[in-house]
Amino acid sequence: MATYADVLQYLSSLDYPAEKDDVVREAEREGAPPDVLKALRALPPVDYANGTEVARSARIETAPEVDATQRNLQAREPHTRVSQHLRRI
């Protein structure tokens, strides 16, 4: 599975703003692996301001080292940093 770092690595020399086709073409030129190309080909056809915007739009897992079970457990834990007006008093 492609990661943010993978996507950004193959787009490091791309000039922004860039269209989807430019992003895919640059990744192909840089020799991106199939999983990165697949993620980039699924991008919405809009102009991208920078690499981070591309990676976010590609719906790439931000932390692939965290499995689904751990992610679900974290979601169930109570959040300790909640605004004062949202806490039960």
C-alpha cells in the first residue's frame, strides 16, 4: 500500500499548481511503483497546490503501521483533551 512518503517521493520535482494528469505523468516518469500509480490515477480531476494536497486527496493511509484493530480501540478510548464546555461537569 502506498504511503504519504511514497507519493511525495515521486512528485518531488513536480511544479505546482498541477492537474491530475500532470501528477500521474510525473510519477510515471519518476518510476513510481504500481500501488502509487493506482492511488494517483484515482485522484479527483482538479488542480493541486502542493504534494501534501495530492497525498491527502489520494486517500492514502496516514499511518499504515497501525492496524484496523488498534485504530478502532483508539477511537473508543475517551478523549482527555476535550474543550471545557464539552466535558461532563
